[in-house]
Amino acid sequence: MRKLLFFCRVAFLCNVCFLLAWLIQYLPVSPHGHIASTIVVLGTGLAVILNIAVNFFVVISLLQKKMDWSVFPRWLIIVNFLFLLLQIIILLFN
């Protein structure tokens, strides 16, 4: 369960990078954008895949009643799921 908690936290950070990468499309970026390129790679390349995997394993753990809610912050699971819905909407309709 500790590994799943770690990946939930990493997925949250990647989801924040996904939002920033989506906003970078509409904002000017400096020509020396090392930070911007890192955000784009984490946001577009890793966030969707990691978020799908994390939410899948969270749902499986919930269905098998293996998840201990005292270890997992509920807000983190809910926010990751909401980010997954947002990612699906943005990727399908953009």
C-alpha cells in the first residue's frame, strides 16, 4: 500500500504539470524553456498514463477492500480521479 500511496502522490504532481502544460499553450514561453519542457514532458507524456494506472489500482483495491483509508488521504484519490476526467475531456475534445 505504501507504493500505491507514493504513486498517488507522483500522479498528483504529474497532473499539476498536465494543467501547466495545457496553460503553456496559451502563454508565451521563454526561448530557454528548460522548466517549460520538463513540465510539458511530465504533463503530456507521463500524467495520463500514470493517472490511468493509479486510478485503476485504487479502484481494484477498493473493490477488494484492501485499501486502508487511514493511510490514503481521500482528497488525493478524489483529486486524481477528477484530473483523470479532465484529462479525458481535454484530450478528446481538444
